[in-house]
Amino acid sequence: MIKAVLTDIEGTTTPISFVKDVLFPYSYEKIEEFVKNNLQNPQVQKIIEDVKKEINKSDASLEEVIENLKSWIAEDKKITPLKELQGLIWEEGYKSGKLQGFVYPDAYNKLKEWFDSGIKIFIYSSGSVKAQKLLFSNTNYGDLNYLFSGYFDTNIGNKKDKQSYVKIVKEIGFNPSEILFLSDNPDEIIAAASAGYNVIRLVRPLDAEYIENFPYRQVESFDEIEIGRV
């Protein structure tokens, strides 16, 4: 029996285009100004040091740090200090009203249905927990963070690594067989399945394609998912 749902965001609850065409360009445009204006912020100081560790150059200049961050955005790198910094930048954008999150109608309706029926819902995204909460607090359906019992990002591990899902099981207190994982990424689906989860791959028409002979169920929207019939 499914007691919990763990869901990805990008390509699953939210269009990839929102992340690629709205959030990423916004952070790329703002990143240099934001870092230079917040050099006294302990969070930003730590992020700068973490970037230096990531590039293995302790004496890197601020300009080098910023250029690496920009290149990581352009290459869509899933690097934790970048994701943490983007979360801070997006927070300013949401507060100013320049950014608003978007959630697919079918995802909203089904998540609310599951929440109302007592199913626990968790998020697992490569975006930082801060970025996740910001997106869902400012959506086309208002603040949706009440739907979620917890959030996970790359601090718990790579989303394509089986051990990340093993760690999440320990964190949320359900057996793997009681959890349904949803994502558009086939490698993430395989990793979660190898950890014993129930899995369904989302194949949004604008975001992904069906994979022939894929060993797990693939659907185009949350409307096709019924808990108990996964």
C-alpha cells in the first residue's frame, strides 16, 4: 500500500521550460551583482569557499568564482554551492514579484487529492531545498508548501544514485515498498526502483519522450496515476 509520494519537480510537477527559460536565465543575469552585493553574508561567504573547493583552487579570485558559477548555470551542472546560491537569488526575485512558480494543473489536483486522503508527499529535486520552497510558495495556485511533509536536495546525494533513495527512506520512516517515486528522468527512476521504491516515469509531451521497452510504467500526466494501482 502506498503511504508516501516522493516527487521530482522539473519535468514532473513543473515544465522544464520554467526552469530553463525563466529561473536559470534570471540567476545568470543576477549572479555577479548578487555575489558582490552580499560579500558580508555568511551564507555567500561559505558558498564562495565551497566553489573554490569544487574547482580545487583555494586562491581563486572573486571573478574566477563568478565565472565558474556562470559556466555551471550554462551547463546545467548539479553542483550544491551553485544550487544554494541560486536559491538566494530566486528568493529576491520571488519577493520582488519578478518571479512566480508554475505547477501543472494535473499535478496540483492530484497532489491535493493525495494530501487530502492522508498520503504524505515529499520533494526530491536537484534544486536546493530553499529553491523548492520558494517555487511552491509562489505558484499559479498560491502557496502550496502545506502539501509537503519534507524536502530533499543534492545534500542527501545524487538523484541517480541508489544510496540517495536508501537515505531518504531512513529520513521519512516509510518502507521502500510504501513509497511511490515520480520523475521524468529514467536514470532516477531506475535508481529509486533499485532501492525498492514503486516508480512511475512522467513523460510530458513538451519535456520528454517515451522510451521503448522501458521496464517501468510511463505516463503523460498525474491524471493517469491512481494510488493503489501503480
